[in-house]
Amino acid sequence: MALKMDSDGLDYIQTVLQENGKGSIESYIPIFNLFPEGLLVASEDAAKIVYINDFLLSLTHFTRNEIESKKFLDLFHIPDIHSFLEYFNFAVKQEEPTVFELLLKSKISQLVPVKLTINIAELGGQKFIFCSISDRSDYKRLEVERNMLSHALKQVNEGLSVFDLDGRILFVNEAFLDTFGYAKEEIIGTDIEDLLASAGNNDFNLHILPASLKGGWNGEFKVKRKDGKEITIFLSTSSVKDDDGQPVVVVGVISDITLRKQLEEQLRHSQKMEAIGQLAGGIAHDFNNLLTVIEGYIDLLQNVMKPEGKTPTYVMQIKKATDRAVALTRQLLTFSRRQILQPKVLDINKNIRDLSIMLQRLIGENIELITDLDPEIWPVKADPHQIEQVIMNLIVNARDAMPDGGKLIIKTRAMQLDSSYNRLHPDVEVGDYVLLSISDTGIGMTPEIRERIFEPFFTTKEKGKGTGLGLATVYGIVKQSNGHIYVYSEPGMGTTFKIYFPAVKKRKVIKTEKKANKSSKGKGEKILVVEDEYLVRELILDTLKNLGYQVIEASNADQALKIFHEHKNEIDLVLTDLIMPGMNGKQLMEIISKEAPDLQFLIMSGYDDNAISKHGLLEADINYIQKPFSPKALAEKLQEVFKA
């Protein structure tokens, strides 16, 4: 492609020829050899090379005779000769300076990138083509290096940014954009202080920028993404200096450490529970020994007392209090995992069925007991009495959360927890589990209460109505049985406890998985994902992309509505969380369905579907998938929805 532009050094040649254009080519050779670039003179039809200067000879390594015997076009490597001739002939006819980027052939089998500038001038009454040829090797090398560097920066996993001394952003890579959720055009030219101070930090101009100019700064703080989600980043900066040692720009490297911080918090919580357990276990062990002595002497005292006296009544009260202390001590030993277990391979479904009559009496008539037991679950290895204690404690906890009645749901399922679940719960090994889920439609819990429910002696009940050891005992039994327990709860939305016990079985699912993989891939359908938890949303997006779907993300219902109106005709399905701050998933579905009644929806939630249906959030005809779900389960559910 030709570019019309100034002729650079040819201006000088043109001036000389206009002033002294009556001589021959030979008379101008001394002037031409002073030309600082390659100079080639060809006949007007470009068929013959008339003259080349010494600079061009050194660039091509040809002798003068060798090069002047060639045709003009033979000196260049031109892949598309027809396009070149079209532009070249046009330039000759217009008699205007024109520039081409070409490859010059060299005698030593090299192709030299050059800039060819042509112009038409008269000499001795005859027109010639004057060509200025400049070596572009260094320029091309720098251009290649720049492109390689740009490509490398784009592939770096950490977010990279370059900003000037006033904090204006000059460059960011793809990882930086992914971290903050912005498009490139929304970032370039903006003030990085506004971005980094989005969560209330005011240290950039005061501390970070001055430290960066002096040498560098690094530290972590919270920022907000474009979708409003707060994340934790680690920022490291350094200045780039000129030849005089003066800073010209600042480079910032940003890592999203939100997941790491959450995992650290989980580890701290686990360590805290472990420390509490050790303390409680040590106290309980010593106290148990004292109670053994007290119980023994009470028995001896009863043997020597006369039945008709008043003293035996006092002794019986002491005996009752001692028995209660023994029970509390046993619970503490269970929480600290020092209780001796007698594990057996058992069917949890059978334990639940055996308890069902007693459970109904325990919860009362104003609470509906629903059991949803999967007949295909695998056996687990646990102490049957301890499993019954887990169920009883959770049932009592659920009953107390529903003083005005409601629904209590006990569910079992066979589950495979894979690497995607392990990504958010690193303490859970990948494998097959039996899920025991106990849900209620009661008052729910605030996040502050939810964080402390497994701590011993922590209770929200009135004084005298609870010891605060029920859920602590559940936690201890589950952990001692190599299981895992998690809770989903929001104020007014009820509570769901999910317990995962390792399955005891020989798994035979290879053929089934291969069949599912063949039929469960997407075909490029576009899915709008609405999830307020950033890490969960990222995991779902990764899963859907791997399944072959196109995805658009939203962190809340309001943002989802805006995206829907922008991409109304492109979206094939909306995958939304049910319980979110502000508008919930069902309300979002109802609004969108009025405008797009044929659009498919898939609702997801960590709550039991029977529990949330009580609040009018789930109806029988709504497609629903319960968290956590594996990529395989999500793939199969999506195929089911799309085929419906």
C-alpha cells in the first residue's frame, strides 16, 4: 500500500535538478554520492536502472555493473506484484512523491526492509524516476520487539498498568481489565487514584505515588470493581527513569488476592475452632475425672443413707446435677474430637427413617416434616449414635427457629465434589460424598451470628434455654467423621445445614461420565449469569466457557436488567442466584419474562427448594439447581432446560 507524503531527501535533489537540470547524470554523481541514503535513478518506464549511489551498493552488496544490469523491480521482493504496479504506475503518472514499504534484495541472500520514496524529475530534457531508499532494519527490529513485548504484557496473569507522574493511566493489560471489570476505553486516560480509592482508600497521592517515584511501593488494600463488588488487591509499583535518572512513568503490578484472603480467613477460623476444641477438651477431660469421683461417692453415700431421712432427697438432686454435668462434659469431648467413636458402615437413610416417628413428636404439630431421601446414596462410615445425635441437634435447632410453625426438610443425595468445589473449599478433598441436608423455613441468621454458630457456649437463645453446645457438638462429630459442614442462612429466609460425609463404595461411573460429556456441551448459546458472590460468579463463568457457552456477567438484578436491554435479542438463557441483595432472582425473572416470555431461566440457590418455596420464591414450574453443583450437573441441567 502506498502512502503519499513528503519526499524527505528527494526535495534537495529536486531543487538541484531544477536549478541545474541541463547536464547529464554523470555530471551530478558527486552530488548524488553525498546523499545520506540510498539513491537510485531509473528510466521513466522503470525498465532500466540508470544510476545508483555508493550507499545503495553497500546496502545490497552488489557491484555497480551487477545492479545496473538488472531491471528496477528485480531489486525488490514484492509478493503482490499486481497491486504494487497499480500504485506505482499511478504515482508515476501523478508525478507526486509516494512512499512504499518494501523488502530490498541483497547479494548475500538477505531481505532488507526499506522505505522507498519515489518522485519524477527532468534531467537534460528527459524524465527520470528518482528513488530514495532508506534502511528500515533497526526500525523493523524495534517494531518486532515492541509487538513481542506488547503481546507478552497482554499474556501476563498479573494486572499491569503504566501511569504518568500525575496518575493518569497510559496503558493496562487484559488481566488488569479483568480484575476491575472495565473495558479498555473506560480506563485509559482516567486517574488511577479514583480507581484505587474506590473502597475509601486515600493513600495514593499521599503515600503510594511519592514512594513510587522514590523507588517503589507495595502493599494490599480493598478496591471496588465496576460491578460494585469489593475485592482485595496487592499492588507493587516502581518508576521508570530517563537517561538523566529522572522518573517519567510509574509501572504498577496488581494481583487479585481476594480468594487467598478468604482462604486465609477460613484457615484462621479453622485454627480458632481447633484451639477452642483443645482448650475445651482439656478442661472436659480433667472435669470428667472429677465428676467420676463425685459420682462414685454419691453412690457410696446413697448406700449408707436411710431411705426415710431427708438427706437422700438432697443427694438425689446432687446426683441429677452431676448427671447433667457429665452430659455437658461429654458434649465438650465430642466437640474437641476426643470422644471415643465406634464407627460402622451404615445407611443414613435408615437412621433417618428409624428416627422419623420420634422427630415428628419432637418438632410438634405446627411444623411439617418433609423427608426427601435418595435411595441411591452410598453407605458412609460413622458412629450411628453420633449420626443420630447430629440429626437430633439440627432438628431441635430448626424447631426453635420456627416458633410459629413452618416446614422442616431432611434430604439426602449422592454427590461428587470436584476440583471446582475444592477451589472455593480447599479443605475438602475431591471425591464422592453423601449429602445430608436439613433445612427450615424459620427466622434465619445474620452473617455475624452465622460466623459463630459452631463455637461452644455461643447461643442466641434466652438464658436457661440453651447451653450453646448443640451445634458445637454437631461440628465435632462431623469433623471426627472426616466430614464437612456448611450453613446457608439469611434473616427471614430460613436456614439450611449441609453435611458431606465421605462415601464408602466402589465407583463405576466412567461410562456414564463419558456419555454425559458427549451430550452436555453447549453450542455457543449466550447465557446471562447473575450472581452477587464474585468468586462463585467467576467459577460459574469459567465452567460455562469450558462447556462451550458464551457468557455475560452481572453482579445484581439491576445490572442484569440493564444488560438484558442491551443484549435482548442475543441472550438464550438467564442463570440467576435466587437470594441476592435488593431484587431477588424470582423478581428479576418476572420482570424480564414480561418483555421476553420465551426466554429460558435457571434459578440457583444454596437453600433447599422445599424451604424457599414457603416464601413464595420457588414454584413447581421454575427450573432450579441447588448449590453446590458440579460442572457435570450444571451441564446436564442446562441441556434439560434448553431441550424443554
